[in-house]
Amino acid sequence: MSCVSAQTLKEGTDFEKKHVPMIECKNSVKPDEIYEVKIHTAGVEHPMEDGHFIQFIELNVEEYPLLRVQLTQHSKPDVVVNIKAPNEEHKGRTIKLVATMFCNLHGLWKYEKEVIIE
């Protein structure tokens, strides 16, 4: 598994865009702020049918697991979660959100986004 860049998402194939877990959230947050993070496919809907579907979506902050959502062929591969930014001690630091999405036929796909703690 390799990390997909924003450029790949913009210029990538439909195959890539329906497997990459795009992260949408603010680029910077205040310490202890609760903010919304959306994870979904990067512009092309993935089929969710018997025999071919997204099995799970995970979100980590750095290497620390935060969320794992199990899906079936009857689900939509979209997740919205509110998370709390690190405390005042992390002010000025950048944290990395890491989303992974697993397709039962095409494996694990990953995307990373950096968020600045103001």
C-alpha cells in the first residue's frame, strides 16, 4: 500500500478515485477544538454490491487508531466523525490524519492529510 497524493486524486483514473479514501476537514484547528472529518471515495462512487464492496474505513491520528467502520454491500462508503484536536501543549504542531479504505477485491488504499494546531 502506498500513500496517494492530492495530485493523484486530481489526475488519477476512475479506478483510483473510487478506491482512495478522501479526507475532508479544516486545514487548521485551535487546541481542544472539536471539528468534523469526512471520509469518502475521491470523486467516483465505489460499487457496493454482492462480491465487490468497501469492507471497512479506518481513521488514525498519526499512528494512533481513532475509528474503524465495518461496511457491507448495503452501505455507502462515507463516514462523518467529530474529533477533538490535541490540547494547548501541541500548539504550532502539525498532526497527520491517515485514512484507509479496504476493497474486498482491490485491497487497501490510503490517504493522508496534515492539520495544523494553531
